[in-house]
Amino acid sequence: MTITEPVIFLSTILAGLLSSVIFPLANHLYLSKQAEPERKTGYIYSADLIGASIGAILPSLIFLPIFGVWYTLVFIVLMNLSVIILFQKPAQ
């Protein structure tokens, strides 16, 4: 077992954990400013499903063959971190 195997494993776990934060965060940010939050929840859910479909197809068909596993994982982790950082609520 080389050193890259545990790093890839931990990167995958980190990407999964960060991905699980995005949906509740988007719900909170979007619905806190809406008059009818129960109607708008469907929009967020449909955007999540479309994003999940694109996120499943793009890496497996384009990113992995071109860039390899390591750079694809790094890209996904950085993309998830950027979304979390950009959409955090400022401290009050």
C-alpha cells in the first residue's frame, strides 16, 4: 500500500462530507428570504438532482480519463469548499 491510497481515501471522504453540507446550506440561504418557502423547496430539490446528474456524468466521462483520479478528486474538493465559503452567512 502506497501513501497515495490513504490520501485518496481521505479525499473521497472529505468530498462526500462537504457535498452533504451544500444542500441544507442552500435551503437555509434561499428559503430564509422567500415569502412561500414550501413552494420554493421544489426548485432547490430539482437543482440538486440536476447538479447530481451532471456531477455523476462529467467526472466519470470527462475528468477521470483526461486528468486522472487525483486531480479529479482535488478539483471536486476545491469546488465544494468554494461553494461553502462563498455562501456562508456573515457573522453578526
